[in-house]
Amino acid sequence: MLNESSQKFFIKTFGCQMNVYDSILISEKIKKLGYIETDNIKEADLILINTCAVRKLAEHKALSELGATKKLKEKNPKLLVGIIGCIAQKLGKKIISDFPFVDFVLGTKEMYKIPFYLQKLENSDISSGSHNILKLSLDEKIEGYKTEHVNSVSAFITIVRGCNNFCTYCIVPFVRGREESRSSKEILEEINAMASNRVKEIVLLGQNVNIFGKDNNESLEDLLYKINNINGIERIRYFTSHPKDVTENFIKNVKDIKKVCEHIHIPFQSGSNKILKSMNRKYTREEYIEKIHMIRKYIPNISITTDIIVGFSGETEKDFNETLDLLETCKIDSIYSFKYSPREGTISYKNFADDVLIIEKERRLKVLNDLANQISLECNNKYISTIQEVLWESISENNNSFIYEGRTRSYKKVFLTLNNKEIKLGEISKVKIIGASVFSLYGEIVKGV
Ligand code: 5AD
Ligand code: SF4
């Protein structure tokens, strides 16, 4: 146990919301050892880099961040530096040979045991240079790790880790291991603690949340019903849904769960059947369209977001046009778009050529985003003059007025300007939408409702 209470740690997080959640979880554990969090890397006694391996750029950024800590270590030989998560898992030993000053490299399952490894390091001779810890086992189940002090308006909580789908471009199954659902008992305990800390919105996370419980006889529907009964929680969201696992039964069930919001994130990745097959996505464009119809049949006002990759191996202009067409046909509210980035270790890296030129990937990305923006604006314009329930998440001050930022149940960002601070964060207000842009809505408070 550290007894110098002035010990400070700095944590840098790359990647998805699941990484953000992991960093919160790990930070709480480190604070229990007596460390204080700092946002100034220069004053830290412990630097942690939580990494993402999905695209090359994220890997590059994480390794540059690690490289930059070398100078800090030279100034302060007692400084501990660790790299954790997906890149740690992917590169392992190579990190230690390329960055020998690193103190620990903990993979995606070992990183939760960080307090144990920190105590080990405290008892070893850091200056000896041969102390570094490398732990990459993917064997154990991750159990018994919960956050306790989260008090934001909206909180992430991972419910499924890993993935069994092996989309050919994706590194996740290799660095995160097989699908593993947390027990609903543990999740509900964690959400109860969040509710008593005044969290209003729960965002359930997983690479593929709809398969929650498959491995331990539970289901996402049941979990949503149970969270719906927790006092204080007003909204529930879930990300990400693989199209093949969103069943009619699931949608029929969730449409009646009051706190579950009208939004689904359901990536289609490509609109070409040829590309979907080589991506191993396990559905066709026709099946995707049918699924979207089914979802909208039960929940007509649902908003739909998606992920799309351009320039995958073998993607021709015709394939790309089919992606544009699918986006248009499904009237997707907003997209997350990516240029295909071949990842060593994946199936596509081994078997297919990265044959779309970078300049062409960039062109396609721009064409795609221009169309997506146009559709987003059309979708958002439909909100004008409607009344929406908005949960307020942040507030900023500008020239004597207060700008509130919140979201509709359908996950649209809403801005509201007031002359005084009459609303508290975490409140839900009825808002009349008076303007719309590609990325947000603008509203005014509806009085007397
Ligand atoms: N290249 C580009 N995008 C990728 N994604 C996953 N792997 C890759 C890759 N190798 C995208 C997918 C996924 C999102 C999280 O990241 O669209 O849904
Ligand atoms: Fe990767 Fe596919 Fe699993 Fe998503 S579903 S994490 S894209 S392998």
C-alpha cells in the first residue's frame, strides 16, 4: 500500500466507449491505493496508456504517447509507465523490446489486476532495468470488477466483453478474446450504486450487446426489464447491435420497456453483398433492409446509426455505390465512417490485398460523408416544431448566457440557450425544437407542461 498521499497518476485513453469505461474502472482501483488523479502528465508518478488496436492510426498515437514518456522517465527515474489494453495485448513483448523503459504491459484481461502488479513493482528495484511486467493471458473470466463512484449524468457500463464474430477486417476477437457476458447480478449492483450517485442514464456496452447472457442463461431483454425497475435511472441505451442478432422478439420486447430509448446502433459496414461476404458479416444487404423495416414497424420514431468501412479489399466503384445506396435506402440518422485499415493478425490482412489506393479511400470517405450529412440534415429537420424530452448533460457560459447541451431519447444532441441557470444538469425538460443542423438540434423550453 502506498503511504505517500501525494502520489499522482495520469491516464490517457484511446479508442471506444468500452475503453473509457475500463479507464474509469481502473482509475477507481488505483485511487484506492492512495493515488490522486492528475491531468498534468508532467507531475505524474504513474502514467497509464489505455490503448486501441482497431485502426493503425490509434496504434500509432498510443505508441507515440508511450515514446514521449521516455524523457519524463529520464527526469524522474521513479516514474512508473504502463501500457494496457488492446495494443498491449497485440504487441506484447515487442513493446518491451522497442520501449525497454516501460514498467508494465498488461493485456485486455490482465489490466484489471493493476493494483496487484503496482504493488509488485513497488517491491522491486525499478532502476535494475529487468523488472518489467508482461502479462497477456486471455484465459481467465473477468469477474468482480465494478465501478463504485461514478456520478456523471450518463454512465457507460460494459456488459459483454470480447467477440466471436471474426469479421475478417477486425482485430477485436484476437485482442479481446471470446464473448463473455458479465453476470446480471454484478451489473445490477453496479447500476444501483450509480443510481444512488445520481446517474440518470445507463449506456450498456458490448461489441455485440444483443448476445448478452447467451453464455450464462440470461438475456438482454431481461436485463433491460430489471434496469427499468431501478429508481433514479431515467434512460437506458445499448451499443452495439450486430444486425444478425437483433431479433423481432427482442424489438417487440424492448418497445414496451419505458426507459429504453428509441435509438439503435446497428453497423452495416458495406452495402455490397460481395464485400459483406468477404467481410464475413453473415447477412446480405436485403436482410439488413428487412431488419431496419422490422425495427421501424415496431418503433417508428427510432433513430438509427451505423458504422461503415470504405475501401475494403476488392471494393470496386460499383460496390461503393451500393454502400451509398444502402445508406440512402435505410435513411440512417448518422454514421461513423472509416477507411479500411489492414490490421496484422486479422483474416483480411492474411488473405486479401489492400488494393484500394489511399487517395481513393479518402475520396470515397468524403463522398460517403457528404451523403450521410445530407441525410442527417433531412432526418434532423423532421424534428422541427416537435416537442422532445431532453436530458441535460453539460452547461457552458458564453457572454452572460448559459448554453445547455443534452440529448433527446433518440440520441440527438440538443442545444438550448438561457439567460439564467434555471435548469440543473440531470434534469429532463420538454423542449420545442426550433432549429436543426447536420449534427444537432436547437430548442426552447416548453413552459407549463
Ligand atoms: N479498418 C477500418 N475500420 C475498422 N473497424 C473495425 N476494424 C476496422 C479496420 N480494420 C470499424 C468497424 C467497426 C468500428 C468499431 O470500427 O466499422 O464497426
Ligand atoms: Fe469486430 Fe465484427 Fe466483432 Fe464488431 S462484430 S467487434 S466488427 S469482429
